[in-house]
Amino acid sequence: MKSAWRHFFDWWSEHRGYGSRDGMEAALMGVLFNVMGYTHEYIKARLVAEDEDRRLSLRYGIVSREKNATVDCCGNIHYPLTTTTDGDDR
């Protein structure tokens, strides 16, 4: 976050005409680099958390958050069949 703030401040300074250490292009590329890196780490953490939820479901037989769904031994989620008012199965 420190690096992102520094690049943002350089970008803002250049935009306002005050100048910066490395110039506008370096500031913009620095902001993009930091945003992409942060996004990568954010998504990676989310996927790890989802994987942990899946393993807990398998280990302890926790029912999926979906109503009446179950998880089998391979980690597949099974949903009960429902019938619509016109008789078509979903």
C-alpha cells in the first residue's frame, strides 16, 4: 500500500503540475503494477478460503450453503430436484 500511495501521489502531483521524482508515465505504471499485484493476492486469498470451505465440507459432512444441498465424497455438490408449477423439472 505504501508503494501504491507513493505512485498515486506522484501521479496527482504530475496532474497538478508540481512534478514528481520519476514522471507521469512511471507514476501511472506504478499504480497499475500495484493494483494488479494487490488484485492477484486478493483473488489468491479468496480461492484459498473457498478451498478450505470445500475441504471442511468433505471432512465434516457440512451441508452446502444452498438449501438442502449435500456434498459427496469427491467434493461434488448435489442439489435436490425441484418441480415447477407447470411440471417441468429443474
